[in-house]
Amino acid sequence: MMNLTPAWKPEDQMIKQTRLYKWMHSLGFSTYEAFYEASIERTDWFWREAEKAVGIKWKVPYEAALGQNSFMWPKWYKGGQLNITETAVDKWAENEETQHQSAVIWRNERGEERRWTYLDLQDKVNRLAAGFLKNGLQKGDVAVIYMPMLPETVAVMLAFAKVGVIFSPVFSGYGSEPLAVRIRASGASIVVTGSSVTRRGKTINMRECAEAAIHKTDTIKTVIVHTSSHIEYEGDIRLNDLLKEDPMSETTYLTNDDPLMILYTSGTTGTPKGAVHTHAGFPVKAAFDAGLCMDVGAGDRLFWLTDMGWMMGPFLVFGGLINGAAIVLYDGAPDYPDEQHLWSFIHKKKVTHFGLSPTFVRSAMQQNLTSIQLPHIKAIISTGEPWNEAPWQWLFDKIGQKHIPILNYSGGTEVSGGIVGSTLLRPIKPVLFNAAILGMAADVYNEAGQSVTNEVGELVVKKPWVGMTCGFWKDTGRYEDTYFRRFDGVWTHGDWVMQTEDGTFHITGRSDDVINTAGKRVGPAEIESILVGHPAVHEAAVIGVKDEVKGEALVCFIVTSSQSFEDEGLIGELKTHVGSHAGKALTPKEIHLIQALPKTRNGKIVRRLLKGAYEHKPSPDLSSLDNPKVYTSICEYLKRNQNSV
């Protein structure tokens, strides 16, 4: 059974020091519950107050926060004009009290470090913007950013925003084919890339990969390279040369109808979806969630273990900088050259807010970590996948020393942030989300489209919010089909969730991962949590496969905590363990003991690859995986041991 006793309770003095408490009371509200209800009932009023709370600068004031109340196609901040770089950079760089504060702090796995102040960042952005215009780039052009986690990557994104170029950051670990897919989908005419990237001490030639992708497309006209080597291609524009241009003083002002960036999903089904985000959409939502929900403020240091191609990369940039915090970047493997490396970095750089995934924590549990001291951490934020209770408790006890709150946070690329999360104004229970996020009219529907509590159903949002994607790039029909066809008039997010009467949420997995076995619907995370609760199990992933009797049967892939267990004995024991906790009908059909699970670089377990390997489907593109060899070894293992398919 899940522990429903709060593990962390806020003290009154701490509550009163949060930005959320002060803002809420300034607007006349004394409880989170009352404020939340107002935030979803008075949509225009709330998002007007929200942008004020994070200090958005407008060149031309808007007429109304919600100018067109169409859920699928709302119009936000009608009539307003702005450029988000003035809020994210210039506001702090032109203030004598903040201009010398850290804006970007960076380190790579080789131990190289750099620090830029807000004044430094402004200078880099303005020089790049001038160089972009000098080389013929203009408002409305589309640029793919294929770069490591570097300070220059941040400057490039902001410089594109300054001149109105639409940018699309993609995962720095992609091979040429997924990179080419995104170039073709976006119609990009510009690629910005690095010459190389180092992972676990090995140098990977990014420029070569970009060249291979460009040859598979026909739209690229300009290639800009941040070079750290002597390898160059004819016609390349060197980023370092652009940084020598005289700084640009003028700014391109845009309306909220103008796209800021295109964020492509990982494409777990079909071709990747390009979520379109605008200048007062994604940045406002990211800044609001970071500042008012996570309590990130001026002078704080926000770090997320991510890549700029994942949603939390741009979230880090806009959520941190708009709130006047320093954004902390790490480029490399978190456990290289040793397991203490990342933790030491977080400590030395005085990180105050640390974003991670449950998978990262499960890996850390198996490492030989000595004493972890994080005296500056105010909150640990978790996103990316559902928790199991044991890893959550380990993180809270060992890393958080039983006093640092763990803020669960879940939304997505198309949301610009979170739908449900954890507020610092309420107690926090292990694994769970203690609130819907302000402004997000979240609910849980059953199959008949009825609102339910204490019952697992589909997570939906019943009103529009700032930050929701303005459709998919060049594919509006797919956007409408993806989110608005399941239930009429509401956004169906695709998560399987249970909500209790007190507003607590428990996400059990993606609804398209739901397994229907013997008439019972079960999310993979439910069975995985039971398995991880066994002392022999380090990690688990569960899939559903066709079964003549049950419709679908459970097949489990297990990474053990120790190699001292006998395979056959352990498999039988684990089947009994699941059956005794979940019911005999949910006893797994098969359990496979493997060395590792296939994961993306940001820590998500890719269950579709396990299912594909089980069903002997052709090998897909694996360039988004942290270690593609894991998938290959699983395929080989199944061919040797599988008799059921």
C-alpha cells in the first residue's frame, strides 16, 4: 500500500516567505484553495495578474489577457507587443543592483567552467543578433539549434528571439536521421551546431552529423558553427566571429501571434509533433511555474539535469532568467568521471533548485555515494515520469536529509510547464502531487467523460491557459485530433491519473501505456512500484502483450539490485510478490532479468522499445537513447530466451 502520511510539512514562517504566499495575499486570498478556484474561474483576470507577477515588459500594452475565448485556438494578450529578451535579460542587465549577478553558470564533464553575468549575457545576445541580421537572417526564418548545453546555446536562443527568428532546439545526442526529420518538418533554413561534444570522455563530431542530416534535406541555406576544433566546412559561419560584431541596440517587437519556437516531441508514436510556442506563451508559463510554484527568485540558482532539446531545457532558460535567477548548465554524463562528480558540482555552485527525474534517482541509489551535503538546496523538483515509493523515500531521506521538499511536477512540451504539481503551502506525501497548478483547470474523467475521484481516469484540462501550444507546426488537424477529439470541449492530456477529495493527484503512467488484462485496467507504474518494492529489484518496466485468455498479459523487465539471486527462483518469487499485492489476475505472464533498461538521455524508460523487441519488430532509430547498446542486448536476449512469440 502507498504511504499517504505526509513526509514533509511546511512551517508557518517558511510559508509566509514564499513568493506565492505574498502574491496570493496581495490579491486578497488567504488560502490556496480559494485562490485556485478564482484562478480557473476568472481566466482573463488570473493570467493578467500572472504576467505582472513575473514582471513581463511590454512595448505596447495589451487590451485583454484572453482576447478570444476559443479553447482550441485562444488569443492571448491581444494587441500587446513585446520582445521576451527585454524581460529575461535587459531588465536585469540594465539594473545596477543586478547586472553583475550570475546569469549563466556552466561546467562540463572535463571540469571546464564559465560564468556569465547578466551584463555579459546581454552583450553576447546583442552581438549575435547583430551578426544574424548582417548575414541575412530575418523575422520569420526558422532555425534548428543542434548544440550541447553551452552558455552560447542560451545566447543563440535569446538572440534569435531578439530578431524574430523562430528557433527549434533539438536533442544534442540525435543522429543524422532524427535531425533530418526535424529539419524537414520545420522547413528550417538555418542550422546552428557545435563542432563536437564530449560524452564519457569520448568526442562526438556534431558538425559531421549535421552535415549528413543537411544532405538528406533541401531547405538549409545557412550553417552557423560553434567550433572548438580546426575542422570546418566551406561556407560555415563561425559563431565566435558573430560574437565580435558591434552589439545591436534595436529590438524587434512582436505580438503574441508571432511564433517564438517550435518544440518537437520525442515522437514515441508516429512522426514527431512540433508544438508551436509564442513570445508571451511559453516564457510566461515557464516563468510563472518556476517563480510562483517552485519559489525561484532573483539570486537563486536553478539547475535541471536536461538537454536543450527536451522541454525542460527552454523551461530552465526562461523560467530561470525571467525570475532573475542564475541558470546552471551541465554538459556531460552525470556519473562521469566519477559518481560524486555531479553532486559535488551542485554543492560547489550553490544550486538552490535542482530538477531531476526518478530514473536518475534510481541509478544514484545503486552508486557508491559518500556523504552528500547540499546546504543551499531549497527544493528538489521531479518531472519526466511517475515515481515508485522506495526511490522517492531514498531521495527525501538521503539527499534531502528529511527536510528538503520534493516538488513533483507534471505537464509537457505542449503545455509549456505543469498541469499538476506540488505547492510549498501544503504538506507533501511521497510520490503524489499535492495540487493542481494555479490557472490549470485540471480534472480526471472516466471513459464516459464523467469527472471522478478515487478512481483512475484520464487527466484533462477544462479551460485554456497561457502557454498551451498554438497548434502543431504545419499540422493543425493533428493537434485538434490529439487533444480535443476524445472528450468534447476539453484538453485530454494522455496521462492516467487518480484524484482524491483533498485535491491530491497520483499519476500512474501514460494512458496509451495502459494495460487491459482480464478486464482490469492497470498502468505500468502500478506494477513497477510493486516490483521495485521487492529488495531484489533495482528497476522495472512493464508492458502489455496480446494474450488469448486475458486479452493482454503483463510482461516485466527487471534490473536486479544484486546478482546473488538465482534466476528461476527469483522470477517465481517476483510473480508471487506481484500477485499477492495486486491480485492474482495481475500476476505477470513473464519476467525477464536484464542488465539495464532502454532510457532517453533525460532518464525516461522507453517501454515502446521493450514492446517492439518482445514482438520482434524492426529496430527503430535509437539515437535518442542514452545507451543504444542496451536495446540491442535486450533484442539478442529475447531471441535466445523467448518461446512465446
